[in-house]
Amino acid sequence: MTDNATAGVPMRWVGPLRISGNVATTETHVPLATYESPLWPSVGRGAKVSRLCERGIVATLVDERMTRSVLVEAADAQTALTAARTIDARIGELREVVRTCSRFAELIGIRHEINANLLFIRFEFSTGDASGHNMATLASDVLLGHLLKTVPGISYGSISGNYCTDKKATAINGILGRGKNVVTELLVPRDVVEGVLHTTAAAIVELNIRKNMLGTLLAGGIRSANAHFANMLLGFYLATGQDAANIVEGSQGVVMAEDRDADLYFACTLPNLIVGSVGNGKGLDFVESNLTRLGCRAERAPGENARRLAVLAAATVLCGELSLLAAQTNPGELMRAHVQLERDHQTAKAGV
């Protein structure tokens, strides 16, 4: 056996999902690579609901930025504060420095935090169609070198100060944003709630409050109130060549549900969707094929394919989240579905 063997994960296309909003208006199937076979029909049920709603899932891209924090050391807090103010005042100059090392990275913001004599500097970049990890790190490395040469009183601490924050569950990403910030909304008519989801708007609203919000609060969740965003994100990320570890921060998000005269308003906010249509992981044939089928390898302005990919990922999350919460309003439905679907999957695999 070679050390370079490939790990195969079962993948299926589900849908189509109906989507509208400020990035894309389309109906498309989406790929999910997962060992959890009940995820496919569950997301499929949510997709069916989207097609029965006039506007489908309305996906709004709110913001986008990739971040990298560097750490520098000063003699004391006052020196660190002086350095921070100097850096903030020179953002125009620093933008020009970034342009010397990248065609697509643009410095769009700087944040800082001082702890004792340590200065944490959080650079924020736009990165075109790439998720931007490496692009942001390269630009930050160049910026750090420039600052060490031109700002008095500071010395090197680290190229990464964990104030980014990369692949860790923290509050700062939800507050300031990292990756694509996408809000998805769906207004489901009463007859669809009852006929397809087999529940009521009132039952889903109550479960969302008690489970997603109160349950997560009691568990000590960080910037999060959802049932299983991570399931759909991991399946979508593996199928489209993303860095799967980014589901750590990507799965931080909030579900909102309202009973509107027995119609259901259902929304998922995902402030940390880190996706790219180019870059590492995209060279595999199946990834290229999947991105092409999703319409994310088309000739568009830089950044537009990645934005399309982000709203498709977010819409997929909503489909799976809605379906699971609906199932959990009915005693025993979730377990019965899992047992039956997994048994059917194993039977089909055995060729029985």
C-alpha cells in the first residue's frame, strides 16, 4: 500500500435547491460527501421545501474578509499603544505594501488588541476567488517585516498570534467576521410545513428556542445556536475541495424561527463561511467537476465564483437544519429515519 493513497468518502448530489438573493438566482443540485447517509435525504427534504416557496431560499451575502493576526512585542503597554496608532494611521501605505506581493489580496482593515506589552494586529483582506489562508499569511508576513523596519519600539513575536482566529471556536470571528458572512431566509407556507415537514411553525419555533438557543446557552456554546450546521458544511466542503478544518468556525451560526400566522419564517446566519473556488484542494478531477457543475468555475469577475459557492453552501446548511428540526418536533421520527435509511443503504451496498 502506498503512503499516497486517497481516502474515498461516499458522495451524492441532492436537490435541486431554489435560491435567490444578492449573489445568485438559480436552481441547482449540490454535492455532499459524507459517511452519514441519512444526511442526503434530510437535505433533500429541505431542498424540496425550497422549491415549494416562491422565492426559494433568499441568500444574502453580508460581508467577506480573510484575516491573519501577527504578534509583536513592545517594551511596555504605552509603547504598544503608540505603535498601534502609528499602524492605523498608515493603512494607505500598508495597502500599497500588500499590492507588491499579491495580484488579488487587498488590505481592507486593521484591528488590534493590547495585552500587557504585547500587541496583536489583525489584518483583514479581500482575496478574490480563493479562501485566502495562504494569501493572507503571505501578505501578513510581508507587512510584519515592513512594520518591524519602520515602526519604532516593536520586535517580532509571531507570524500568527491566534487573534485571527483560524480553525478554532472563538467569539471574535462571529463578531468581526472571517470568510463569507451569509444570511439565508425561507418563508414556508403553512401547507408545506404540515404536508412536507409534518409539523407546525409553532412547534419548530418552540424547539429552536429550547434546543438551539437555551440548550446551547446552558452548554456554554460560543456565538452559536444551531442543531448541526457542521454536518452539511463538512459534506459540502469535502465535495468541493475546501479545507475541512474550517467547519470549526464555520459551524458557529444562529438559527432564527418565527411563526407568522402558521407560515414559518426560518433563517440561518453563518458569519464564518470560508470557501474558495480556486487554490489548494481544487486540482482533483472530481472537485473540478463538482465546481463546474455548481457554476463556480465560470468566467466572472474575481470573487464572484467564490461568493456563489458560499451562498450555495449556506443554502445547503439551511435545508439540512430545517429538516432535522422538523423531525425532532415529532417523538421517535429522527431515530426511525436513521435506522431505516442506514438499513436501506447497507442493503443497497450489499446488492440484496
